[in-house]
Amino acid sequence: MSVTISHSTPTAEVSIIAQKQGAAIIPTSSFVASFKPEPNSEYMISPVSVDPSLSIDSGSAVAVTGGIDAYSSVNISLGVQPFNNTANSMSGFIYTFSGFHVENIEDFSVGDFVVFNASIDPIHDSYKSKLYKADTSSMDRGATTNIFILKVINAGGISVMHKGFHDYELLDSIIEEWIPGQTLYSNNEGLSINPPTASSSWIRSVGFCVPNIDDKKRIWFEPDSTYIKRA
């Protein structure tokens, strides 16, 4: 048995059309075995709408910048600084010494004018300092050294202030005489609107009397770094 295989010229052809929708290129339809890609700008660039906006709320402004990645928001302060912010900033002048040992603690009370002196006594090892009541008749007790107001004192330690407001009761004798607006001077262990007059006494302004409606001897405490000794 024999098999005869022969060929002849084709009389018909099949054309395949390929087209991908939603792509960056669109094939060209053709009755050929390949296609030529053509760019389509509608898919190559996708426009983005940017809608900047600005809002101000509670004294701060936040800008939405659309496609720009901002590092952080920008705060804008308007008007007068709120009182609570002022109070918080003033707290930076109050220093707390936890575990500070105070000898004869019963002799001290809140509002006293105090100074620190160096101490080598082992009982003061933590801070190597001893607390004294200020006495500006002595050079190392406040005449020429820093003076503080005692704000807190207990077995756990102390807090002192070297600058800020402080209220005394009207009958408190630590301020001999209080008149609104008058300069206050250190006077031995207290304050007075009258500087010391005795010979060889030290004169140092420490603040002034602040007017108020609270029936207090309110003072602004800020000891001057300048001190004068009477002849």
C-alpha cells in the first residue's frame, strides 16, 4: 500500500485581529502576522486635580497642599498669648529638688526667702548644699548670692522659685510695707518698699508690688544682680 501526499496553493486565509482596551498602546488592525504599536496620549498621562484649601481654627492654620508631601503643619499664633501659656512658661523658673535634706524643717514655711550654701556634711551628700533663710545683712546669705522664694517644703524635698509672681496674705509680716507699683528691696530676712538705711547694710532690689483685686500682697519676684553696700 502506498500513500501519496501532495500540496497546492491555498485558496483562502484566516485573519486574526488583536486589540487590548485600556492599555497605553493600541494595536493596529491588519491582515498580517504582526502589528505596529501606536502611542495613545489618553492613557499615557493621567491628569490629577489639585484643590488647595486653607483653614484657621483656634489660632493655627493648616494648608492642604494636594500632591505635595508637606513635612509638618504650620502653626500661626494670633493676638495675645493666652494666660495659661504664660503660666506654663513661668513654671520654668521653679526648681524641684527631690530628697533634699532640710535641717530644722519646722523653721521654714512656704513664702520664705532662702539661699543655698555649699556643705561638706555627709548628711547633705545628695546635693552638697544646705538651705538657709535669706539674710541680706550677710554676704553669703543673700546680700550677694541668689535668693529664692520657697514654694514647697516637705519630707520629700523642696521647690524654689527665682523669678515669678507670688502672693502673700495681707497680714503676712514678711513684707513690712506693700504699696502697688513700688519697688521692693531685700531687708534682712524680709522685703520692704524702703531700702535699708543702716551703715554697712546691703541694698538690693528684688521685685515690685503688683496691683490686684484679690486682697493679696502680690509681688513680682526677680532679684537684681546688682547690689550696693552703704558706707
